[in-house]
Amino acid sequence: MQDLTVVFDLDGTLVDTAPDLVGATNHALADLGLPAVSAHLLRPWISFGARRMIVEALLHAGAPRPDTEVDRLLDLFLGYYEANIARESRPFPGAIEAISTLAGAGARLAICTNKRESLSRSLLSALDLDRHFHGLAGRDTFPVCKPHPDHLRGAIRLAGGDPARAVMIGDSDVDIRTAKAAHVPVVAVSFGYTEFPVAELGPDRVIDHYNELLPALRDLHAAREQKPAT
């Protein structure tokens, strides 16, 4: 794993943040007197960011609102979420062991997420994960964010890595499209927030548990080494 840069998406890939994100969304809806929207209806929208979650929650509640009202609800969401960012959020099983092993083997680790950078740092700090990562790119770190390939390339650069020696780990169509656009191999986790089976989205590998990550990375490395130079 020496000189390899492994870039993780955050929500739905490294950390199960759905309980706290759904809680913040329903906190915002409650300000309008609307009933809570169930987690299974909101999970597929997590990869698109907080604002999209609010918009979709309003549609599910049969109460769409204009942009100005959505902006106000977003402020309520962010205030509540920041204060409760790790109340129920936890790393997925095996994630800590996998990133510790990767770091110990000489890999550089980075985060590339459409969560705001300050919230991402707060979450990683609250879960004592920040010490493992060499770089973090949130949705507001650069002028672009996923699925633009420069978001991923920027995260790799922040970690001191090389896109030619990098792999993306994600859970959604957004992650997979980003990696493909950046010409970076992508491993998809099957336990994330996409509403479709992630294998249908065309990742290079799929894992069902983090104990499968290192073998998948070794497999990708071997395939890359065998690929003829062009």
C-alpha cells in the first residue's frame, strides 16, 4: 500500500451519519408543524447534501416551499446538526480497523465529501477519526464539488498523493461518477445510502464489509500493474 492514496466519501461510506442527518431534517420540518419523514425515504438523498434532503422531505410531506423558505430551513438544519453531529453517527463496522491498517502500511488517506468542510472536520474530530487523514475536501473547499472530478483530484493533492496511485471509496452514483471522471478506480460499499444496488452503478469493485477492503485494493493494484502502458 506504499504511496497509495485512498480517498473516502464520508456519509454512507466511512460513517453511518443517517440518524443525525435525518434528525436534523425533521427538526427543520417541525418548525413548519410538519410530521417527521422516515429515514428510508431520506437516505437516498444524503449524498446530494442537506439542502436537497430538506427539499425532498418537503415533497414527501406534501408541502413544497420556495427557495427562500428552504434557505431558512437549511439554517435551522445546520444549527441543529452542528450541535448534534455525532449523537448517533458511528463508523461502519470494520472501518476503523481498515483505515488503521492502511495508514500503518504507508497509504495516504483523504476525505472527499459533499458535506461542508467545517462540519466534516467536526464529525471526524468527534469520532476521533481526524488523526488518520492527510487531507479533507468538503463541498466548499474548492470552487467545485462532486461529481466534478477536480473535487477528487483536489482531495488527492491535499493528501500529497498522485491520481495515478489513488483509489476512491464511495457509496453512491455521485462518488462513482466522480471517480470515473477523474480516471481513478472506485470501490463501492454495498451498505451505503444509494437506493439502487450499488453494483448496478458500475464501480470497479464492491465490498459488503470493511474487512474486504484491503483484498479489493490489492486486486485493483494487481490489475493496474498488469494493464499495458499506452
